[in-house]
Amino acid sequence: MDFKEIQYAVHDQIARITLCRPEKLNALTRQMENELFAAMKAANESSDVKVIILTGSGKGFCSGADLSLLQAINNEDLETSDPKEILKKYVPDRRLGPVRKDFQRCWSYFQAVEKPIIAAINGAAVGLGFIIPLYCDIRYAAHEARFSTAFAKRGLIAEHGISWMLPRLIGVSNALDLLFSARLIKAEEALRINLVSRVFPCNTLLVEAEAYAKHLVENVSPRSLRLMKREVYNAQFQSLSDAIDDANQDMLQSFVSEDFKEGVAHFVEKRPPKFTGR
């Protein structure tokens, strides 16, 4: 694949996707968003990939929407244009297979990716750059990382479903604080309010993210990861009873899977597992 604004590499069954406009702190353009979707789709469909790491190049993770994108939106004639076409142009739906509509939208499609996505937040994560990691499954941050919603300072709103996602991660009061104030917070505060899972020195961030990804590759069932991710995100829209019913059906299917048989065999035989994902 010929990417210009991201880098995509696979090694040891780990796909690393890197936002790559370091001179602009990886500010998001339409091209970068399109390339990121293409890379996620490729990783999702590849049998050579079990885990995905998303990070930024240089000193930033993503500083938000590029000025060219903001200017293009500002120049739209909203009084005469079809609002649906404007939204389709700038926030297109993204579909990765037969999943619920909630996971077919711009950025929420991360939750339709069947493999774990680890955000390795190496620097500034602001505006859109704040939102993107929220849709990743696990967030690691460098000590140097900084976070801000930024929207209230631009006359904007809680974009891309952040009003749904952020309170689920850090609670309503913390979410409203970050949205209302648009203040910049450090990695240590992000860890304290559960915005990120762990914080590392910048020079070890990717090492730690890859070590965790390698653990998933080598020690757990890809089939289990795929089903657990689906169960957890679907459960956000279910009653407890419905979640239990779905889990029971998945459990019955697991009992006849190759990975269940291998999971028992490698434990009994005291050897490393050889999961097939089936």
C-alpha cells in the first residue's frame, strides 16, 4: 500500500500504524484520515496481524484537525448546501463488515476492528487527536504526552460521539471538566482519571506497547480476543440479561473451537500455546 501521511508496518504479527506529519505534530488531514481507515482495514483483514499499535511520529501524537481542513469547513456555504452532504464529506461513515450501526461511524469503526488496538500516545493529543485514542482499546502514554479536548475554545461541540465515550472512561464530572474548560492536562492527571492505562518515559513507550502486544500474540487466543472485544462493546447497548445470553452462546461455540482444545492441551502439557484463532 502506498501511504503518504501514515506509515504501516507489520512485524511479529503486530501492525504498527504511525501518523506521519511530524512537522505539523501529525495534524489530521482528509488524506491522513482516509489512509488511517485503509490501514486499519488492512490490519483487520490480514491473517499476519493479531494486534495493532497506533502512534505518532516526532514529538506529537495528533494535534487535531489540520488548518487546511478547518478552513475548508469554514468556507462551506452552510446556508445553501445540503447539511447531510457536508457531514458525509467531512465525517464519512466507515464500515468494516456486518456490525451494528454504532460501529460504522467515523472513529467508532475502531470498535469493529476484530483485533486489539493499543494507542501509544507519544505527545500532544488535542481535539481530534484527543478523540482518536478514546476509540482504541487500551491507551498508553508517554510522560511527555499532553491532552486537551480544545473544542470549547474553537466554538465547537463534543464531536464524534465523545459525549458518549468520554464519560464511560473517566466519569461524567471529569468528562464535563475537560470539555468545558478545554484545559491542557499532563499524562499523570490522565492516568489518575483513567484516561490512559499506563504512563512511561517517552523512550520506552513503544517498547512497552510492543511488549504488551507481543504478550497477546504469544500467550492468548486470537479467537478469544475477537469475541471478547465484540462482547464488551456490544454490552454497552445491552441489558445484563442480554449480555449473559450472548456470552452463553459464545461459550457454547468456544467449547468446540480449536483454540479451546489448544488452551486445555498446552496447560496440561506445560508448553507454550499454538493458537490458530479458530
